[in-house]
Amino acid sequence: MMNKMFNQFSRRKFLGAAGATTLLSSARGFGAYASSLKNSSSDGVPASSGKGRIVDMHVHFDAKKPNYIEDFLKVSERLNLTALMLTPFENRKVVAEAAKQHPTRIVPFGYVDLDAPDVVQQVEELHSMGFRGLGELEFVKKPYIDPSYFPVYERANEYGWVVLFHTGIVLRAKFNEPEDVASGRMRPIHLEEIARRFPKITVLGAHCGNPEYQWAAEIARWNSNMFFDLSGSSLTKMQRRLSTFRDIFWWTGEGDSVVKTPDNDPNAFVKLVFGSDTSLEGIENVVKQYHALFDACEVPEPTRNRIMGGTLINLLGLPG
Ligand SMILES: [Zn+2]
């Protein structure tokens, strides 16, 4: 199947630095664990965030790597990082089990094919297994707002789930045969309608709509249940002009008090959350890229901490 092929191929081989890490850990025990790791990991290496635990919303479970979970746990410990682990439906059992054993490090998220005939049953099964949300939804045959997808969103709304959507430009996997994949079905503006029709879903958009950053930011501004990550190629593409993100996340201090933000933070950048979407070896570099963005845009410390973990800790009910 096309989606299966994409799952096996897409992120590591084609997206490269655009992998998806989702950290949903169970709340119990998280607080004590997080505070014990607050400033250094067990091997004494200072946590890269410098402040508490990183929550990475965009880590794709890689079934092709036999020691993936153990390798992830090493990175998790070194970087003081919890992952929303984006898991293909067929790998649900191994990740659910790993999340039970390591609830402070792995938060299970389920990838489903929105066009699969039994997608609603898959979603219900994931819920019964303790999954905390869906993602990364992508490679859709129709735009995200097609009514045929609403039964999935209705379930997610009922569960109060976090749902991660790919937004923007998407890889091409096949060059010698037709493929039914198009970025236009995954434009960030579609997420506006989902966030409003299904207000109990927290909508996470991956890649900040690359290259439609402006649409992504503007709809995030007006929807309290919407956030974006900047995983993928954007922070590399923009590395010499990172400060231009201030023109995109422009409304700091403009005071639209009707729209709730985490901790009532008035800084526009609070609509971002950390996501790496890369290989395990590449996560640390994405952390550095986020910090370069923060420096270039003079993002204050409390907002940085929310982006790097605080917002998702609160959303997922993880004692911080
Ligand atoms: Zn993506």
C-alpha cells in the first residue's frame, strides 16, 4: 500500500531532517522523574534545553531499526527528552508496551491512514490501548477537511485528543509511476476548520505549513487549540534570516485577550512547540536550531520553556 510504503520510506530516506517525534507520556510519576532530571541527565551531560525536560512532538517510530526503542531511550536520557512517538497502526503493540514501561519518556501516538475503510475502528482500538492522540496524519487522498474524514475527528474530539497533521510541501516517493499525493490537500489553512468544528481537539501542525508560514501563524493566532512545530527544512532554509520569523509571529503585546494562550503568555512565539522529525542522531541539532531561532527573534525565557516542553506537558496533563 502506498501509505505503508511511505511509512517505511518517507521520513528517514526522503524527509531527512523532517522526522516526526511525538512525546505523549502518561502523567503518573512524571513530575518526580522530570524534576530529578531537571538540569542534567544521568550521565552528567547538561540537558540541551538548559531548562527542564524537552518534549518533542515529532518523533517517528522506525520499525526498520531493530533496537529503535533502546536507542531512543539513550537519546531521551542524554537530552532529557520525552517524545510523542508517532506509531504506524501495525506497530501499535510494541510502542504501547514501551510506553507502559517508560511512561515518562514515550507518549504513544497512532498513525492511521485517513482513507482506510476501517480507520474509525483503528482509532477506537488505539484509544482503548492507551494512545494519547493521532499523528502524523498525511498523504491524504482528499483535503483534510473532506467530510469523509469527520468520523475520525469526531472520535478525536470525544477523546479530547491531540492530533498532529503534516502541513505544507510533501516529499515525492515515486518518479517512474503515478502517485496520488499532493501538498495542496495538506495546506495549513485546512486546520483552521478542524480546530473550530472540533474544539476539543488540540491541533498540532507539523512544519509550520512550509512554505505557508504566514497562514500557519495567523490561524494559530486565532485558535487557542492550535500549535505548530518548525521541523523539516525551514530552520535550515531560513538560517541566515531567522529574524524574519518576527514578521510572521508579529503580534506580541498586541493583546487579543479573547484568545487564550498557554499561561496567558502574550508572546506570539508561544504558538510554536518543539518538534524534531529527524533521525535520533539528529534531534540535538534541531534543538540547537530552535535556540538559534529564539536568539534571533529575542524570544524570552518563559516562552522558550513553553515551546521546548511546557506547553505539551500541560496539554497532555504531564506533571511538569
Ligand atoms: Zn510531516
